[in-house]
Amino acid sequence: MRKENWLTSAFALTLVAGSTVTVALAFDEEKIKVEDLPKSVLKAAKKAFPEAKVVGAAKETEDGETIYEVMLKEDGKSIDLGINDEGEIEAIEKEIEVEDLPKAVTRAAAKKFPNGKILKAEEVSDEDDVVIYEVQIKVGDKDPIEVVMSPNGKILVPKAKAEKDDDDKKEAKAKKKDKDDDKKEAKAKKKDKDDDDDEDDDKKEKKSSKKEKKDKD
């Protein structure tokens, strides 16, 4: 499973069920040989998908916990498993036919992207059987985009990204306001200083005039 997909899936599954997929939070992925997989991991993979062929493996470690990624192929479709060293499957990402997507998902995709076409679909689930769907959509000549959706058609990750963009804009706006306020404050201080300097000059001028008048007398 691609590292960025684990991260996306974890976030989306958290939105759906308030749960966290441990494997999705790991960042240091290391490719390993299939024969280097622990027996418990390989046994769990083969038990879950007995007809599938193991085509790759990797491991990721976070906070001392190691999760093994087992890449399978079955009927030409990709299946990626996240399995801990005790042989427990924590996440499954399975490529499915577009027509096998829930109708709510396809309807929502069509509504959001009326000119789009779903190129690829994946079903992602965690150990609690919480499910989300990742669909790759192509609109016109643009590069395909990945949309993560709940089974009822609610769009998850793009919405979160939009919210993040809004937060970034608000933060940038706040910083600009602070900068403008600093400029105004600096300008006010300069004006006060200039006023003080002018007042001092007036006093000096008056004092000088008074002295000159006294000298004449």
C-alpha cells in the first residue's frame, strides 16, 4: 500500500468512526523481501486471502510498533494488508470494480463531478470493520484526483483539505493584520517622535529669540 494512502485512509476512517488505524500513522516504510516476513504475518495474509498471490512486502515502525505491509494480487486486483507482528490484520485496502461501489458513492461522485469518470476504486477497512472508499476520478484533461468517501456518499478528505485551506487563509490574513498593525504602531511612534522633535525645535527657537532680544537690550 502506498504510504500516502495509509495516511489518507487513517484520517478518513477516523472521521467515520473516531478510530485510528495504527499502520496509517507510520512514516518510515522499508521494503523487505517476502521471505523476511514473520510467519505469523504471512499466515494471516494467506488465511484472509487464500487465492491471492503475495507480490511484495514492506514494514513500517512508529513508536516502537512494527506494522508489516503485505501486497497481494487476486484476479488482477491489488490487495494491501497492514498486519502487526502478532498476525492481526489492522487495515485492508482492496481494489474493486467501479460497478461494485455503493450506489450512494457513485451518485455523490457524479453530483460532485458531473463531467468526471471514475477510473479506479478501492475499499479500505480497519480491524473494526469501518469502511471507506477511495475513488480516482478524471475530469476532462486534468490529472486524476483521489476522493475519499464514506459508504453513504459523504466526501471526507477533500472537505478536510478545503477546511485546512480556509484555516491557512485565515492564518495568513491574521498575520497580515498583525503586520499592518505593527506598521501603524511604528508610524504612530514616528509621528509622536516627530511631534516631540518639532516641539523641541519650537522651544529652542523661542529660547534663542528671547536670548537675542535680551542681548539687544
